[in-house]
Amino acid sequence: MAATDIAMTTAAGSPQGFLGTALHTPVRGRVELLRDVLIAVDAAGTISGIHAQESPEGRELAQRLALAGRLHALASGRYLLPGLVDLHVHAPQWPQLGTALDLPLEDWLQRYTFPLEAKCADPGYAETIYESLVAALLANGTTTAMYYGSIHLPATQRLADVCLRRGQRALIGRAAMDHVGECPTYYRDASAASGAADTRAFLDYVAALPGNSARLIQPVITPRFIPACSDELLQRLGALARETGCHVQTHCSESDWEQAQVIARCGCSDTLALDRFGLLGRHTILAHGNFIAAGDVERLVATGAGIAHCPLSNVYFSDAIFPLRHALIAGVNVGLGTDIAGGASPSILENARHAVIASRRLEAGVDPALPRAQRGRADSRIDALTAFWLATVGGGIALDLPIGSFATGRQFDAIELSPDAPGSNLQFGVDDSPETILERIVYGAARANIRGVWVAGRHVHSVEQNVLE
């Protein structure tokens, strides 16, 4: 068997090696090129060492792995990149992608989203959607995704099953929402007690999920957002978070409408209200955060909570730009999210591009009627290297998981990128620096360039075959 074919039949559970050139951003704003290296991966999918290909250790280990049929050699011109991390996906909204994005958020939810999510009362329907979604995300290089399910326990259990079977690293929550004034009668939890009970039941389901001993799938406590939840439900979920230490996800300061709802009801910002309910902590991911104030930033830094920055969906529903660079400088943990289906693309690479664009628009301003000096917010731009860091390392830090870069002790979640794939827009020059190569990837790479995907050492996607193990 040829070395380039080995990984097609190698699952996690056996030591293996990856031979070629890798690119990553272990430090924000700085790229590192690992040229001609052997990345050794142990039976648990953890990187056990990185060796120069021509070193005595590298040559000896490559020979042993090749003889055992566990060596994957990248074709010339291809790059190994860390797997991409998506911090914000609404799984039931996959069929809604690109629909009615001209509406205000509150109308979009009531007219389109809630009726669609309600269909997941049929677990078979939900499973069909989730199979398609997870396959598409893996094909786009998303090795880790944080999912909102619907309110339905059986359907959300199916989502966990699908992610585990397909090998995607996933953090999944059953959406909890019981507020009579904001949630339609056909789509809400019957009570705060039942919403909390179904959340606990999902946590228990994932804990007992066969084949999940490595915790590839983790449960998430998921109050949809404050306007959709009663105070009692938020208090119950906060108590559950303190009891279990599970991840928490919700929306925060997304739009003028949502923020006004929270201030009118709670008398404070989303961030402070969530903290009072016990829902803010090191394992909390807040989607959007466009209107967070200085005091909110300080609270996020103090608690270690993270932000899922969703630059594409913010264009449609927020009418504001998240002050990304200022949040990073302050020490907030930030990663990227597609916000399917509020964001019209399942690609984290595309959202990385939009993160750069949004930051430039915030710094430069957009109103041509104003003098140049009055249009924007100074010192707001980020570059492509920072955007890639957000898509990999930043997401891993926000989730408190050992992913996002190539280093001993970290999980081997990776994508193989080919610049000369059919339909590719990528062009590399012979004298390109590592910074230029990665910049070209951020701005020009697409799904067609992603030829293989690994999660915890398991080959989970290729252009020839969606699921290999």
C-alpha cells in the first residue's frame, strides 16, 4: 500500500504519522511554517512528537510507521493546517441557510426559524438534516463545532449520535426556552421545570453515550437567550451549570431589539444578567456580543467567558460591528462562528475573511457624508493571520480544549489543503513567505481546496468519500 493511501484506512486507535509541511498560528498574529516534518500521533489522537523529516528520529519513525501501514505523506505542494473551530451553529436551521436575511431578527425568528425548528419534533426528520449538516461542515474543514439543537430531546440526542458516528468533535445543547410572551405556543418548553429536566436528561444521555469515552461529544447547557427564557428557567440552568461544570452557550447583546429586551426586563446588560443567573464562567460561550460595554468586557475577562464572533450574520441582524480587536487586547477569549443560518455560509474560512473586513469597516467607518477623521473607531483592524488564529487557536482557547495548533500534547485535528484542486482560486508564488501563504489561504481557500480532514487522528472526510471509518 502506498504511503499516500495509508490514512484512508487508518482510524484512531493506532499510532500513526503525517509527513509533509504544516502551517499554523500558535501565537496570535504570527505564523509558523513546519517544513518537511513528521507529526507523530498516538493511539488516542494526541500529537506525541514533531520531528524534522531528515532527523535520525524522523527517518526511523517514518520507516516504522510506513512498514506498519500507518504513514500519511502529503503530496508535493499541499499543506497541513489545524482543523477549524465553529463556536456557533444552529443545527435545526440548516435548511434555512440563506433565507429571509432582509428581515429584523425578531421577525426572522417568528416567521421562519421557530416554525422550521419545530419540525424537529420528528426525530427522523432531524436526523436527516443533521447528517447533511455535519457532512457539509466537515467538508469545509470544521473539525470542532458548538451546536444549538432544537427544544426536542430525542432530536438533540440524534445530533449527538450523528456527530459521534461521523467523528466530528462537537459540543451540543438542547435549546431551552419557555417564555410565554416571546416563544410561540407550538415551540417552547412547557415549564421552567421541564426545560431544566430535559436539559439534565441530555447531559446524562451524552455522559452515557456508547463510544464516547474520549469525550469527543460534550453536552452544553443552552438557554436560547434571555428574552426566550423565564427567570426561573435561567436560575435553574445556572444552578445546573454550577453543579455539573458543563459548558454553557447563549446569545448576548446581539441586536438593538435583543439588548433593549434584556435592559427593560433585568435593568442591566446581558452580560451582567447572565452572571447573576450563574451562567457566566470559564466554559461559557456568548454569541455575538456586539454591544458589550467596558464593564461587560471586564466581567468577561474576570470570568474567562468567551465570545463567538459571527461577522457574517452580524451584517444581517446586528446593525453593529463587534469591537473585536479591542476585546482581544483587553484579554477576552474570542473565536469565530458561522451562526448557521443567520450567517449564510457554513465556511469558517469565509467568516475569517469577513472578520478582517468587518474590522476594517469599523476602523474606517462607512458614512461618506462624514469627514474621514469622524467616520470610524481607531485601531480596530485585524489582519488575516489574526483571523486564522481566531478560527483555530482562539476557538480552542475559548472552549478550553487542546486543539487549534500543532504541538506535543494537543489533539491532532487537521485539514489537508491543496492549492491546485479543481476549481481552486488559490495561487502561490515560488518566493511566498509563510505569512503570504497563509494570507492567500485565508482570502482565497474554499471547500474545494480541502482534500482531507482528521479529528483526533481519525480520517473523517476526503473529497472521494465523506466518512471513511
